Amino acid sequence: MSVVQAITPKVLQDRLASIARELSANVDALALLALGSVGTETDRLDNWSDLDFFVLVKDGAKQRFIGNLDWLAAAQPLAWHFQNTVDGHKALMTDGVFCEFAVFEVHEIRRIPYAPGRFVWRRSEVDEGLASPTLPVPARPDPAWLVGEALSNLIIGLQRYARGEKLAAMRMIQVYSLDRVLEFLEIHQPAFDEPLGARDFFNVDRRVERRSPQAMRALPQWAGGYEHTVSAALALLAALDEHNVVPAGVSERIRQLAAMARRDAEGEA
């Protein structure tokens, strides 16, 4: 790959404009909807951003745009791409710009949830209101469900750790349980500051370091890695314990499992 220029916010915005020009020359293309940091959240656009967008096309044209990316390569040649969903691709351009996009016919986009975006280009027949979803983004889960899932994952994770499934245990505790704890804490702790890092509707871990300095300080314990799963489980339990939402019997069982896991680990050493 030959990188000819730094990937700056201007490069990314200019690239969107180039893609829009190529689409506008195709009679079957209807609109280019930018999402994420190149959509309505341009205040967080930086040199490490990628291009997230939807392409809207006429009925019957979708598969042509998905099956042949000449419209995208015309804006900048592609070094690599693959179709990651039935609707779209991920693609790396030769200058290092990374794209993640989907192609929809207008009737399809009305039936899917997505974060609000910004039309870079659209034909007049495309409703400008489609920049925001017709369907709402998923509602935040009930706090009781979040606590239940987090605690369940801690128990299952520690049991898998004791069985010797240490990778599965690490993911169960430091990924799945951690996600639920983060979702619970952002409901109950004012330290989570939306303006400092816009909440990704679909991924709680995005920009969490900016949204919550408190969480950022605890993350080395909550997500300490493969060799620190037991201590991560206890740290996550303690974070929930601070809110008095952990039944005594559950807390006792998690601590028992952690103690057994540590004892077994010391016996293996």
C-alpha cells in the first residue's frame, strides 16, 4: 500500500465528497448518508476515524452496488475489501482510509434502527427526514436485567476458569460482564458525561474513557487481561456492591469461586 497523505478530518470529508460525486453520476444511486464521526458527530472526527455510511439506491439496484464496487474505487482505488453482511462491505483504500458501509433501497432503510446521520448528497425525491431513523435505536436495558446478567457471567466465568477454560473465562468476565457493568454504571453514576464522548447506541465500550474518568481509572482492574481474570471478577463485583444491588448469597458464591480459582492457580504454580 502506498500512503500518499496523512488521514486527516479534511481528507475524510473530501473523500465523502468524492464518493458523493461518483454516486451522483449513477442514475440508480439516490443518496449518501454519512454516519458516526463523519455524520452528525463531526466534533469527534480525528486522524483515526473511518468512514461509516449508507448508500441509498433505486429498487432493484442494490445487488449491483454491492456486487461491484467500481463506484467506490472511482473515488479512491481499493487495496482490499470483503462483504461482511448481506447489505455491505468493509473496505481499505490504497491511502489507508477505511470504510464500512451498507447499501439499502429506500423501503429497507425505513425498517432498520440506526443512529442519526447526515446526508452528504441526495436526490430531491429522497426524504431528508431519513437522515434520522424511522425505527428508534434500541432502548437501554432494565437495570435489574443488567445486574442479573453481570452476576451470572461472573459466576459462569469463574466456573469456566476453574475448569481450565481460561480464555472463555476471560471473555465471559472481562467482556460480557464488563459490558453489563458499564451499562449499569452509566445509568447510576453521573461521572458518565455524554458531551465528552458521545454514546455509541450499539457499543457501550466506545469512548468510555472520555465519558467516565471513574471507569477509566478502574479499567486496568476490570479488564486486566488473560492472567488477571479472577481479580477482574472481584473488582466488577465490588463495583456493583457499591450500589447495594448484589444479593448476599450471590456475592458469597462469587467470592468462594474466586478463592477456589486462586487456590488452584497457586497449586499449579
